[in-house]
Amino acid sequence: MADKSFLTWPFFEERHRTLAAGLDDWAGEHLGQIDHSDTDQACRDLVAALGQGGWLNHAAVDPAGVDGLDVRSLCLIRETLARHDGLADFAFAMQGLGTGAISLFGSDAQKAEWLPQVRSGTAISAFALTEPQSGSDVANSTMTAARDGDSFVLNGEKTWISNGGIADVYTVFARTGEGEGARGLSAFVVPADTPGLEVVERLETIAPHPLATLRFSDCRVPAAALIGERGAGFRIAMSVLDVFRSTVAAAALGFARRALDEALTRVTTRHVQGAPLFDLQMVQGHIADMAVDVDASALLIYRAAWAKDNGAPRVTREAAMAKLFSTDQAQKVIDRAVQLHGGDGVRSGQTVEKLYREIRALRIYEGASDVQRVIIARQTLGQ
């Protein structure tokens, strides 16, 4: 049973504790019923289930203006889902990230059209930022969006797009030319059935997720598809990541908590020379290190989330610290759990083996670990 004592920390309100408990119960009851043999279909089923359960209401704002994005809730949901099922966490996260730009900067018409569908789980969303030659270097994007009358015509490629191939709507970033580098990007809402948009490759990874390369060939969208202002795309992308980067750390924390739980079960039930494995002092040292890494990660994550929810205009440094530390330490926690399981730790299908494959990508997407170090260093120097 995962430790819940952190919910008493002053970062949280009673509504957060209620949310975490309710989702934990729901996940235990519903997620085991989802067939994961077909990854695409599993994601569709998970999005539908999360929508029916009301959990996706937290992933996108209410178009009626009743509520906004609460980062602590997003983090708690991702942590809880990741502890139960990595693909469920992925399905939830992409509903939020995919329409984050619409939630934060979209027009009333864009919000009214897409956010109810995303919140209900009847439409799947995606965030199309990365290009073949520009991953973390967003300012180097080359995809273009040329104004043509009352339309924009998009040309270029996006790759490593989560939900690519199954999404109903993409938030796409393209160069509109207001300036060089970061100053010349804009954001657009592009429905998946728009002529000129095609999925050219599905990408396979060590932990199965729907990923794809997209090609835009004279893909025409109305001027009303522009999110916010022309030239504001970089600022929009960074603002979205400012909200959701902490949640990546929370997912890593969920994986780490599950690994610690599995390790505790292993070392207390496995016997060596007539005594539990836990009686070995070296094993106790491993468990202690894992516990410290888990709690330290949680402190960094919920500090960043609390600061954002309480009006901090930007939490770039705090979110980068949370993502860097939590993803890197989760990798170490899970590796220790695999080691403590011995041969069973690398057996295909074992929980710790699945966690080992799941965690690696989190140290890369939404800003790789070394990119986070650069961000932290520059922010610290700026202070």
C-alpha cells in the first residue's frame, strides 16, 4: 500500500485529499478491466473511462469559466494513475497537454468546440511541437504556416507526437515569420481529418504508447484556428509546459512509489538463509535510499505545483527542478527495485520490469534532463 502521509502536508487542501482517495479507489476498480493488448485501443478505452469517471474535468478548463487548471490536482492525478497503470497516466496527461494551449489562450469558440469533448473523453487530443531537427530547441522549428486570405497553409513535419495517429485534434506550432527564432512561431488548432495532414510513420518504443510522425502538405486551416496572437507560439508553448512539466515529475513519482511498494513486498516475503531479505543491512540501506528519493521528489513537485496554484506567474525554475530530480531519482528507485527482485526483476511482464521500461522516456520528453539543468542554471544566474 502506497504511503499517503504526504497528503497531510500544507501544500494540500481537503479537496485534494478527497480527490486522491477517490481516484485511488476508482483506479483500483476500473483500470484492471482495460485490455492492453492493443495499445491504440487501450488508450481510447482509457480516455473514455477517465471521461466517464469525471477525472478529465481536471485536465482542461471548463469553457463556462467555472474552474481552471489546478496543478496540484493534475499532479495528484498523474501520480495516482502512474502508480496503478502507466498507460492510464499517459492517456490522462495527453488530454491536458494536448489542449493546454486552448485552455490557457484559446478563443471562446475554440474552447466551446473542443474542451467539452476532451473533458468527456469523446475526443482525444495531442500536442504537436517536436520536429525531426528540433526537439528541445523549439526556437529552431521550421514548419511553416503561411497566411493566404482567410486561411493559414501549413507545411512541414512533426515527430514523436504522443497520440499521433489516434488523436481527433492537434495543437500545432508553426513558423508564421513575425521574427527570427522564438519570435516567429504561432499555435493552431488542427482537427485530425483536415486535408493535407497525414500520419507518415508510427513509432515503436520500449514502453508501448501511440506515437507518430505527422506530415503537413498544404494543410489549410481557417484563420480562426490561430490560438492567441500571431508570433506568440513560443510563449504559449512555454506557458503550457510551465503547467504540465511538474506533472511529468508527478508521474515519475507514481512509478517510484509503486517500485518502492513492490520492493517492500519482495524483501519482507523473500527469505534468504531462513530470514527475510529485509534483515540484511545492505537491503535496508537500499530501502532507505529509495524512501528518501521518493519523499524528496514529492517535496519538489508539490512545491512547484503549490506555487503555480497560488499565483506565481512562472515556475520555470521550480518545475525544472522537480522534473530533473524526480525523473532521474525514479529511474534509480526502480533500478534498485529490479535488483532486489533478482531474476524475477527482468522477467517480462513483471511489475518492476514494466516500470523499468516506462520510466526511461520521462527523462527525455517535455525537456530532457540536461536541458532542465541548463534551465535551472540560467534561472539561478538570473536571480
